[in-house]
Amino acid sequence: MAEKDQLFTLENVPGKGKGLIASQSIPKGTCIISEPPLFTTDALEDPNNIEKDLGRIVRSLPKEGQRAFLSLHNNNPGSDPFSNIVRSNGYPLGPSSDVGGIFPLVARINHSCLPNAQHAWSDKHQKMLVHAVRDIESGCELTLSYIAGGPSTERRSSIKTYFGFDCACELCSLGPEARKISDERLQKAQKLDEAIGDPKRVRYMPDRALADCRQLLSIYESEQVMDLRLPRLYYDALQICGMHSDQARVCVFAQRSRDARILCEGKDSSEAAALEKLVSKPSSFENFGVTKNWKSALGEIPKDVGDVEFDQWLWRAKT
């Protein structure tokens, strides 16, 4: 992580304690941090006495590691300090992992509901990576989102419940009218996401499901969403087209999902690598060809057309 230190400094941030501040302009897509865990929770040996076991692990660390761990914020000071530091700062080693890790540098990145960076665990490198998902100007604070989005009341409630502070980020600090508009869009996004995930709708009403994806993308663009919701949306569209044998659109949506994954997770992303295979061979998608209703070949991707015309083709929009 030392080679990335010049990109930011650890500073006091008013109302937040410590935070990471960009010391130079950081272009979108830059890997800002690549940090191995100080320790992982699979090192625990006694599930009946976690606090004592964590004490053993912390004492086994080099002095520098002990100081780094003990300097981290504790949302629930008092009893069980080691356990509460882990709860306050731990990150899972992947979205479906039940093993967590302590990353002292990543833990210094404060929350925003409109973050400028995204974290992702790399199995290949056994490190937590943080990439800029927006251009970050020198002097700006680096931020991650601790939650999965949603309207302001849900976000603020989750942040207060699980992290113990009142969010005052750019999105939560919008004026009443702007916040009302944003909340309405994000509530609609939740409903669209739920509808898109309905397998019967994807099977029997694919035009509507794909139209929902397009509407959800429009909301994400309005809300400046640049996190992992974006590649998942493109993957949802890919699945709809794949089920109905549309190789051309599977290829394009796989490209877009891949590029969004790389932005969030880096060029070595395993998810991006899997998507690259679908770019070259769309028919290898697991549920490809349930029906032949939208059957197309790779060669049917339009060429030499404008963005508007291509967009209409991609989303099967009626002109």
C-alpha cells in the first residue's frame, strides 16, 4: 500500500474524525488502495469467547499492527473493545463471504451516499482494492458507501442504526424539494429492481422487463450512481436477452457490465473476466436460449449508426 500513499493523506475531517484526503487529482478508474488484511476472522479459534480470542490475535501482531488496530474507531465503546472495533471496521472478503478482514487504511475512508470510490476484495491478490469511480479533485475527501442505497429516510436510518452517526453527505444534505425528487426516483428504482428480478416476467414479458432496465438506468444516471448497482443492472439486461437467444444484445450488455465492473473492481476483476467470455461467446451464458423469440447473431450488432439509433436498437425501443 506504500506505493499508493502519495495519492492521499490522513487528516482530521470536521465532524468525522480522521479521513483520507486526495493529495492530487485522481482520475476515474485509478486504484487508490491495495491493502492486505491486518488479520481475518477465520483466525478465530474459540467462538464461545470471541473477545478473548481477538485479544490473542491482536497481541500476536507486530507493534505497528497493534497500534493500527487499536487506533480504529469503535462505534460502541465500553465492554468488548476488540469485538466492537472489528464490528465497526471489518469488511467481508467478498459479497458472499462469511469471513471478514481488518484493513486499517480502508477503514479510514468515511461514508457518503454518493461516494467517489468503490471497495472490492480481490481473491487473486488477497487484498482489498479501492478504485475511484469518479474523477476526484485534489483536496477532496475519499468516500465509500457503507450501505446499498435507497431513499434518504432508509439510508439515514440504516447509517444511524449500524454505524451510530447521522449522515450529512451531499445527497442527504439536499434541500427539501431536491431531496423529495431524489427520494421519489430512488423509491421507483427499488420497485423497478424488484420487478426486473421476477423470473416469470423475464420469461413471459421480456419487453417490459428490458424497458424496466432502461428506466432504471435513466434513474441511476440522474442520481449519479457509479457503484456496483450499475454492472448488476447491465447483467440483468444481459440475462433477459440471453434467455431469448439474442446474442447481439448479450454481447453489448456484457461489454457494458464488464467495463462497469472494471471501473469498480479493477482490470483483474474475476467478474469482469467471466463477462469477457460472454462478449466473445454470448451463447455460453448459462440460461441462453430458453426461447428463440429474440434470436440474433453477433453480426447483427448495428455499425455506423448514431448513439440515439444504437440506443433504440439496444433497448428494443419502438420508434
